[in-house]
Amino acid sequence: MNRMPTTLTVDEISLRIASLFLKDPVMQAVGVRGELSELKKHSSGHVYFTLLGKESRISCALFKSYASYVPEWPRNGDEVVAEGAVSVYAPRGGYQLLVKRLVPLGKGAADRARLELMARLEAEGLFSPHLKRPFPAYPDRVAVVTSQTGAALRDVLAVASKRMPSCELVIIPSIVQGYEAPAAIAEALGRIGSVEGAECAMLVRGGGSRDDLSPFDDERVVRAVRNSPVPLVTGVGHEIDETLADLAADLHAPTPSAAAERIFPDRRDILRLLDHRLASSRAALELDMSKKLRSIDALLSRSARVLEKDIMARNASLHLSSSMLLSAVERALSESRERLASDAASLDGLSPLKAFDRGYIVCEKEGVPVLRAAELSTKDEVRLRFRDGDADAKIRSSTLRAVSQGYVADS
């Protein structure tokens, strides 16, 4: 038996179709990639355009409240990603995309968007040299925003362990490439303030093409860099190209390793500085004693009977000053020796050979150290390095343990 069709008004049909879009979470937060066409800016401030696919098109509306973020750069023919929600436009009986954000994809559109954003942020004073903050000479804790699996993190850890192993690094993981990277990087930068005791921060990523740098030209990332609660250095892996995030940072370097070298002082420089200060203290003491001795000789050249009491008083003052100066130097020398001994003990404790003495070994796969069990597969051949030699082994099985997104690594 055929079911009688339900009779609805045109408005009721439109409402039912609109409810289908509202119930679909993908349709309410979607990025649509296509070519801009029929771009029109209405006197009201709203922008209307069409996104073209190979065999279809979709009407789009960018209302005034969102259009102010992309006022000039879009042109017909630009390839973009439009972020927004799909809805029904009942007066015309069609569907449309209500756009909240446009992201340029083609080089021409990306370059125009970057230059326009740079001019706007520069007019705000976001890149002013007066906003740049100094970095601590000897940081104890540094926050690092980067990919957990990228080469940039390995470079930073290597430089930090070599130059200043006493500094603690707190890794804030984030993807640093692709369409979703800007939101992820901005969120990670916002977490710097929750790292207790952080004195400065780093935003780093490895090398790649100029297109790979587009997340660091995103307004959200640029503002998050400038809003960092502690001084921040960028190192995004390019010798020539400079991103807007670089301009907003307190300091920027061409590579992650260079950024780390600007944060962490070389311990050899610290030891040389201590030696210089010790030599300067000795020289100052000797000069002061020499001046006082010359003063005594001058006094002795006068009449002994007239100046005898004065000479005795000055001589006593000299001995007291000398005793105090020598005591102060001895205390300074003793404190310096203790600090040097403590640093030497810390360095000795960080030596890989100490780890061998405690029974640890180094596991290498194809000559590369294995840092996690996830890097190993059954039947992988590895080399085990002991203190007194090496041994080859084959993996029979591995067990993974869950880890959190962020972790703390002592350099």
C-alpha cells in the first residue's frame, strides 16, 4: 500500500532542509577549497562571491563583521579555502556558505595577503623595536613550541646540552605545517604562561619551502608571538625568508640551532668570564696595595717626630684594609671554587658514560639512536652499545605506553 505524501508549505520544506545542515557538525565548521569568482563588495560592508569547483559551484557570503579581516587582497581567480558553515538561503531556494575566514592558497594571493597584513600590523606598532624585550643571561627554564617529531627539536636539544646543560627545557608540542597549523601554533603559544618558572621561550621548526612558512604569516600566530608573557625567539629554518612572526618576536634567528645558540651561553665562555673576573680582582687588590705603600713612603719622608703618630695610624689602617681585602678575595675565590666544583659535578653527572655505569645502554637502528618504542617494529635489527662494546640484536616484540601531549625534557 503506497503511503500518502505529506503536504508541507514551501517555508516548512526550507526549515526542514536547514535543520539537516544544522544537525551535521561538518556542515557547521567546514573549510571549502575553490576558485574565487563573481567577487562583489556591497556598500553595506558585506562581501558576496562564488567558489568554483571543477564541476560545481557554491554561493558564499562574508558578512561585515568578518570581512574586515580580509579587506583588500582577494581577487577573482584566487585559489582560497573559505571557512564557515553551510546554510539554506530560503528567499532563493538554495544553499550557501556563510564564510568567517578566507585563507589564500596561490602564491599571488598569499603574497598580497601577507603584505596587506604586514602594513596593518606595522601601523598598529606591533613590530616596534621598543617592544623588544631582553633575554636572561643564564636561563634556568625555557619553553619550546615546536613539533615533537621534527628535526628542530633535536637541534635545540643538542645545542642546549652542549652549551648549557643545567637549563631545563619544557616542550609545548604543536604541528608547525599545513592548513591547521596556525590555530595549533597560536594555542601552543598561549600555553607558555602556564609553564611555571619559564624565563623565555622559543618557536622553532625545520627547513622547507617558502609555502611551508605560511602559518608563521598568519595573524593569529603573529599576535600570539607578540603576546608571549616572556621574551620569545623564533627560528623557523630559513636563512633568507623572514616571516611576520619573526618581525613580531623579541629576537629571531635563521635556524633552530642559531636560535638556541642565542638563548644558551657557552659554558666555556662562562669559565673564561670567571677567570677574567678573578684576574681583575687580583689586579685591583695589588694596585690598591701599591698605592697605599707609596703613600706610606711619602709620609715617612717627612719628619719622623712630627708624623710618627699619623704614620702609625695610617699603617694600622693599611693592615686592616689589606686584611679585609685579602679575606674578601679568599671568600670570593672559595665561592668560585665551590661553584666550579658544583658545575663540574653536574657536567660529570650528565656524561653519557655515567649512564653506562648505571646499566643503561644505547639502542641504534640503522645508525640512528632509538628514542621511543614506537620507532621499533618486530624483526627490526638494532645495535646495542654498552660501555665496553657493541652487540647486534633483533626485535621480537615491543610494548607502547601512553604519554601526554606535553613533556618536560632536561637537557
